[in-house]
Amino acid sequence: MKTNYHLRFFLLTGVFSLLILLLGWLMPFTIHQDIWNILYFLAITSYLVGVMSLWLLKGSTENLLQIKMLGMIIRIIASLTFIGIMVFVRTDNILLFVVNFFILFLFYLVFDIYTFLANLRPISK
């Protein structure tokens, strides 16, 4: 399980879903009504960027830094586009939306960085 990226990613997304449900039940004022759209977007984007990074990494391990930077740039551009679209369609309570978005964004980013650091040791040998 420790080396299976797909399983760890889906477990992480499940944990996030449970935390959202729990916070929505305990403190509903802290969760935006579009939180599930945010979670779906970030989960799909992060998964696709992670799979793309792993696929590119198999081809050339010496380009690890460039591959990870490309993934982060793609994720940031996609996220800003998503926020722009949601602002354009006039989402209510945009401040709560942006706060919820960036909290989930940072959690997925930490997962990506953890995966990146875990890949450094096998490559350095």
C-alpha cells in the first residue's frame, strides 16, 4: 500500500470527504455550498497531474524537478481558471468559497510534495 499512488490518493480523497461531511454537520457556516464541486475539481486535477508526473518520471528520472514544476504550474493555472469561472457565474459568499478552495488545494499540494519527496530516495540510489 505504501508504494501504490492510486490507492493512497483515493484514500486521501475519502478522508477529505469525511472531514467535509463532519465539518458540515458540526459547523455548517464554515463550509461553502459548492464544496463538492471544489473537491471534485481538485481531486480530478491532482490525480491527473500526479499520474502524468509518474508517467513522465518513468521515462526520464533525471528530469524530476522539471516534471514536478510542470505539474505544479498546470495545477495552479487550472485552479485559477476554476476560481475565475466560479466568480464569473456569481457564486455566493466568494470569500468562503476561496478559503475552502485553498484549504483543499493546500492539502492536495502537501500530498503531492510528500509523493515527490518519497520518490527522491529511490532515484538518488
